[in-house]
Amino acid sequence: MWPLAAVVGVLLAVIVAIGLAGGWAEAEGARERDLPEVAAGEGIDLGPVRLSLHSWGVVPLEDYRGEEPRVVATLAIRATVTTTATESMNLPTHLVHLADVAEDGWLSAVRVEGLSRFSSLTPGVTEEVILTLPVADPAELEALGDDDLELLPTAYEHAAHSLSGELGWWERDPIAVVAVPRDQSAFAAYVAALAERNA
């Protein structure tokens, strides 16, 4: 067994090495850059669903988490969702993470047609949807302008929960990087409906 001083020395060396390489954030970024790149619109198997990510934009959604509700700029993602699970289930709320923008909540969704809420998955059914995801600083979205946004589709595994033992679909790790273009026109009908509702 190594003496305590040797263990501490090794840990310090690792920390210094990461710091010299640009810090923990840089190391995390390097991990993300090692993920395979998938083209926008291409289907990705994530366990319970097959997901295609098409474009991104910004929509004004009400945030009820503070003392008073307020309208905030929220990330919107145009997507196609096909349920590959063999049983009905709720839409996983962490199917997509962001590579360069801090998140501040979880995914919700509406159908493109009719803009009705989309929260339940039906086996074998494909839906065209708008995923929405709150971000910590909406100004970061506007700072991107018309640049592509890097999304990290995240796999789910059907297994027993490590703590409770409950059998279900549990979030694992991002498996790809998808750079989607900005296309605000893809969300025009949704923005108009929200403006009418918030008027």
C-alpha cells in the first residue's frame, strides 16, 4: 500500500497538470470534443427514443419559479422524436444537454402541429416537436447570433436504479455532438401563439 504522502503527491500532480492544460472546464470540453459529430437532422438512438435535431431558436416562455411569473427568452429546438421503447412512458427530461451554454432546468415540449403539450411517448409513434430548455443567462443565446448551437444528445439505459433498485429508463452520458443551425422561422407559429397568450 502506498504511503499517504505518495498518494497526496500524485493527486497534487494530477491537479497541477489539469490546471496547466487549461483547468477542469477545458478537460470537460476535451471530453465533449471526443464525442462523434452527427449531422443536424440525422437520427440518433438514445434508448427509449430515436431523436433527430434540426434547428434552434429562441421563444418567450413564462417562468413561474420566482416570486412573480416573468417572461424569459428560452432555448427552442426543432426535433423529431420516434418512440422505440416497447411501453408508454413520459418524455425523458434530459435527452439533450448543451455544450457551451449553461442550462437552468429541464426539457419540455409541444407538438409542431397544433402546439399541444407533448409529454407522453407512445411506442412506434413519431412526433414533430419543439423542445424547450431554460438557460441560466438568455443573453448567451443572443450572443450566438446566427451561429450553430452544439447539442449533446444523451443516452438512457433501461436498468435498475443504483440506489432504489427501481426498474426504468435512467439517464447516462452524452453520446454525440450535433451542431444545429439557427432558424427562427421554424418557431414563428409558436412565438405568435405565446404572444397572444401573454398579451
